[in-house]
Amino acid sequence: MVKTPEIVVFRPATIPEPPSELASAGSRLWRTVMARYALDETQAEVLKLACLASDRAEALRLEIEKMGQTVPGSTGQPQANPLIACEGAAQKRVAAFLKQLGLFDEPKREKPGRPPKSGGF
């Protein structure tokens, strides 16, 4: 079983700038993650891949907005825009890279059982 790397809370004063090849969506994701976690070089490369996929998803979304949700098919019939599937694939890549970093892992509970109810009842 592959163990996910330990992520530690980052000190905000030392947040590295996003790589220059990232566009707006990727830069936002980079800053959000880097503000919360300290990543080593390898983890930063995986984050960069997630950010590039995020940029791709945003670019595809904007193109879909221009073209529309449906486009003419080979015989003129309306069909779903094929870029929708590409956008979904890019979004899945973002989630996969972030999961690979261990950002969705929950801390282990000290004892089994349900979490406490809100309100104490």
C-alpha cells in the first residue's frame, strides 16, 4: 500500500509564487494550496500539474460558453459539445492530483464511533 506524504501547515510569510506558465485558475489553486500546506519539490510538481489541469478546465469552460452546450453534428442534428467531456476529464485530473498529494485525507480518529453531534445532543 502506498502511503501518502505527510503535509504540514505552511507559514504564510513564505508562500512561493506560482510558476509563470500558470493562468488565473491555476494560480488561484496554487496560492490556495500553498497558503495551507508546505510541499516539498516533488509535491510542488504534482501541484503544478493540478494547476495546469485547472487552467485547461477553465479554458475549455470558456470555449464551451462561446460555442454553446450543443453543436451541429455531422448531419446537422444538435449534439452535445464534445468539449464538455474534455472539461470533465480535466476536472477529474485536478481532483486526482490533489488526492495524490493527500489533501483529501482525513486525520485518523483516536477511537471508533460516530463524530459528535453538533449542539451536544
